[in-house]
Amino acid sequence: MSCSDLIKQYVLDEFLPGVGPEELEADYDLRANGVIDSLGLLRVVTWLEATFEIPMEEVEIVEQDFTSLTSITRFVELHSAAGQSDVDYLGKAA
Amino acid sequence: MTGWRATVVAARPAGLETIVPYSRSLLGCLADFARNRPESTALVMGGDRVSYAELCAMTMSAYNGLTALQLPSDARVALHAAKTPRTVALIVACLLARRPFMLPSTELGATALEELLEKADCTDVLTAEPGAGVGGLRVHKIDTTAVPPDGDLAGLDGITGPDVSPDATSFIFTTSGSTGLPKVVPLSFQAVERFTEWAVTKFRLRPGTVVLNYAPFNFDLCLLDLRATFKAGGTTVLVESERATNGKHLAELIRTESVEVVQSVPMLYRLLADAHDGEPFETVTHVIVTGDKMPAKLLPELPRLFPNARFYNIYGATETNDSFIHEITGDLTAAGPLPIGRPLPGVDALVLDADGVVVDGPATGELLVSTPFQTAGYAVGGGADKFVERDNGRVYFRSGDLVDRDADGVFTLVGRNDSQVKVRGVRVNLEEIEQVLLGHERIAGAAVVALPDDVAGLVIHAVVRRDTTEPLGVLGLRQFCRERLARAALPTTIRVVDDPLPTTSTGKTDRKAVIRDLLNGS
């Protein structure tokens, strides 16, 4: 599963139960539309830290990095210790 | 209701004199501190420290910018309440210029904001943030850097002049309504001066006292965090809105800035307790819990976090400001809800029974309060019946809160007489959200409920019945809500159903049944 697919699945499972993957566009504003509120953001950050080995202590958390699937993916690609976007996660081929 | 009459614009409470001479007014104090202790810190945010001299220079700069706009003398403006020292300077400049200013929530949806600005007659919106994207017809960016900090502060002398009417409007706050539009709550200079005078004395604010500001600027809590602190010559530490839910950051901030006074909704204490590393916050002397019910589980954590502090539960509404205080002492693990205590000095509280009759002694009923700090009435929205004048000449605010008063005169909150709830300290009306959802052309029914949550206190869930067989996307509905509601009022989940919503025997939506269904996951 690719990095962006994994993030999408997490957001759907965690914040949008019942919403299909085809409904959630990559640039849908998750913050302004109240899908991820400030407490939800903490959960996302904790999950990203664990899943993508991002050293959150060293990374500046800026709200703009979490407005959409696109921006979260970009954030992960930039900061992930696991490296670039083509890396497979959970051992599965993308 | 015998002995009562509704007033459209409530009078000032009778028998309350002008208690604050102008030489002690906030603005006079700021000017004094700028001259006598120019290097002392007024504001801290992020790595930035702003001295009293710098704050006054920023204020003069904003004042000049504001004057240059040449707005009609009685025109109200709206301020973009971004949480920065620049915005503080702009607020003080508006006070200096006697310009009534409204502070709408920065999280209000675009459609709702436009409507609010129109209803409140605020055609001009001011922002001190150079790069801010701000809604409104005419947006003016106000420069707060044009006057150097060592410049001429002579203009500040004008601020102790005699021409301010104590009843003139200073701050204008907004608070949630039940119709989809916030209520607009103007506060007079006098009301604010009286309140800050109380806060300075009660919490022993002095030159150099460090006060944490957790609430966003559109909350009346800032009158204590900032206005009272400046009056005393203290330092306000601003919590950046983006980092307000980061417990580790908050703990570090309290420690590095040696914060002494903390006022917040319970959520801050929850976040601090969760992030706690065992090292207590030794410098904190006063801890104020306000805006929401304190969870019983969280209460015993307070002395562990703040071993040197006194603890207070404060009750108030935007309309009246703080009205009750309860000092929390003794066994903090005791069962039962935390009392809101007794009325503040100068506050009168009444309990109305189910028949609308004022009752004495131990009683349960609706709380009515009259405070020296209250608004003279809504400028926009809200029924005039929320303010009632009694035979004693005092005007009381009908809080809608149900209270229990014991034989000792100690009050405890027991509920609401309407569908208003608190979400992280923000007043949210469930009916308002339902009305907004019902405004969607493909929704035939809507039920909005609040369910308990460990961290947030309450979270909002919506169930809507679609008036169509076509798919009705939750994401589109969210966007629809977001344009019309404040962010705190956006439901955490929206569920779309086809079956009619459960109703009571009188045909109203049965929220209890909806809650049962949600809890059972059916």
C-alpha cells in the first residue's frame, strides 16, 4: 500500500466511518470541514510518528501541513525516516 | 411572571457607582508602565517578548492607522482576532480611539461571518496581520510597526481624558444563538473596568505577575488574561492557537515562563495531566477552571500538577462575565459535581422555579444573575426576554442554566433548560446545528446530540434523514455546515439515514433515543 493510500485509509477509518475511498478527494480540506479538529490532529501526529517513523520532537508541526491528504502525504515524504514515497509500507507492494 | 418586565435594552444595574477612577483605567496604566517600566515584558508569544514600551509603540502605530481610515465616528468595526501581539496592539488602539469593535470567532464559516458582519453593521474589518486572508466587505490592514519603540508616546496622554462615557461600548463579543446566527454582546468601558478591578484584586496581579492566556482572543476570558494583567503591569504568555492541544508544549511553556496564574477550560488541565512527566509546576499560584464542567476524574490531578496553587471553579456567561466563584479545597476525590459556589461581590443571583416564581432558601431552578460587569443587552440576535428588570431596578440575565442552591447559599449547576451544550468551553446550540442541516435542500430530518468524551468533554454527532434516494455525501454536508457554523459546532460525525428519526409522543425529535442508537452502534 502506498503512503498516500495508507493515510487515506487511516483518515477514513478513524474520522469518516461509512465514507468510501472514492468519495474522499485528495485536496478535500480536512481541517476547515471539521473532519480533523485540533484534538484529532494530535491523534494523526501520533499515528504518523509511529507508522512512518517521523521524529516529531524535531519537526515543526504547522497546521497547514495537515489540511488535506495531499498535504499530509507531502509532510510524510519530507520527514519520514523511512525515506521516499515509493517505499512500501506494511510489507506490501504498492 | 409578576413583578417582572422585559426590557429591550437593559439599564445599568442600579446602585452601582463608577468604582474605577480613570487614572486607574487600563489605558492609563499601560501608559504609566510604558514610561516607568518600559523594559518590563507585557507579552510573550513563541520566542518573542514584547515590552510595555514596544506594546505602546505598536499601539500608537495602530492608532495612527486607524485614525487615517477616517471612519464615521459611531461606526463599529470587526477585528480579525488572530492570536498575536499585533492584534493586542490593534485592540488597545481601538480602545484608545473609542472605536467599538467586534471580535468574531476566527473559526466562523465564511457565509456565517458575512451574515454576522452585515447584521452587526460592521462593514469595515481590521486586521493587524500583514498576510491574513480575512472575510468581510472592506478589509483594512493596520500597520503596527510604523512607530519606533523609543518614539514619542505623547499621544498616550490623551487616553486619560474625560471624554469617555463609562457606558460607551468597548469590547463586543459574540456567543452562540439558536437560530444559526451568533448573538452580539457589547460591553461598556465601565463594565470591563469593574471586572478587571475585581480580577486584579482577587488573583493578586502585580507588576511582573505572569499569566497564561489559553483562550482565543474572541473569548471574554481574555479580559482577565490580558486586560487585567496589563492593568497590573504583569506579563501575559500567549498560547499559540496551533499548539493549544499539544500537552508537552503547554507544560514546557508554563515551566520556562514561570507562569503564576492559569485560567482555562478543563481541557488544558487534561492535556497537562496526560503529558505530565512527574515534575510539578511549582510557580503556579492560582488555577482557575472555567467554561465547562470539571470532570471528577481530573480534579484530583490538580494538586499533583500544581502543588503551590489555590484552585477556583468560576462560572460566568459572555453576557454577564464571571458571576460565581468556588474555591476548591478539601477532599478532591469527593463524589458529586463541583459547586460553582457563591456570587462574586456586587453580583445578585436569583433562582426561578418551574412556575417562574423567585424562590428563597434551598431550591432548584433557573439561575438569574445581575452583575456589575454585564452587557446592557444584545446588539444583534437573542430575545429581549433574556434580560428582565426587577422591582429593585436591577436587570437580570436569564442564564438558561438550572442550578441547585443549598441551605448555605452555595450553588451547583445541574443542567440546562434548552439544548445548549459546551464543547471545549465554547457554547454550542444543538438546535442551531439542526436548523442549519435542515436548510439543506435534500435533508428531511435532523437530530444533533452531544455525547461524552474523555478529552473533549462532549462531542457532537448528527443524524440526518435524506429526502432523496440519490446518494447524499457526508463530505459535501460537512462543507455545507462549515460555511454556516463555527468550527466548534461542526459535528464530529454525520450519519445519513433513510428511516424517519425517532420522535417523542409530542412529535419532537427524540434526542435520547438518537443517543441510545448511537451508543448501541445501531
